Amino acid sequence: MLIRHHRNETHSPTVSIANNDLHLLKWIKERTGGTLVSKRKRKKHHDSSYMLTIRQDRAIRFLKEIQPYLIIKQPQARLIVEEYKNVTHRAGKYDPDMLLRKNALVRKIRLLNQR
């Protein structure tokens, strides 16, 4: 997904993986990096769950590696891998045209996420 982490930022690639298997998420984190957190149980009878979040360039590299195995999110991953760097200024300073192109990419991905 492309999300803003702060109000004054533009959207950046983020991959979130939620799972109950901590061992699996640690294995992925060792190979890709990212931030691993435990999620709060909603009810007492629920199992513990965890979320691994991979951001920015690490997220793009991860998507390149897993893209052939994706089924539902493959179109979104393809757009991020192929187009994100073309619409993103390295220093974060955007001219109006580049900002329009980046926002258009965000809209394309949002449309793909609609059911």
C-alpha cells in the first residue's frame, strides 16, 4: 500500500504482514528488515498476533521478490514496483507536475483496492 505516516509527508510504500506465527515473521524480518510489533488481543480467547511492517525502499525490494506469488494484491504491487520511483523525488521536494503524478498513482492503487 501507499500511505502517509505523517500529515506533512507524501505517500510511501508500506507492506504489512499480520500473523499469529511469531517465528515466521521473525524469519521474514531477518531477510527484509522492518518493524515487528505484537498486536493487542481483542478478546481473551484470541491467540497472540503480530505485525511486521516494511517501509520505503525495503518494501519495494520485498514486493519485487514476492510479486510472482501474489494473487489478489499483484496489480498494486506491480504499480508500486514499476511506477513509484518515477513519481518520487529523492529529496522529497516536488514540483506541481511530479506531485500530480504521484497523487495519480495513489488514486490508481486506491481504485484497485476497492471491492
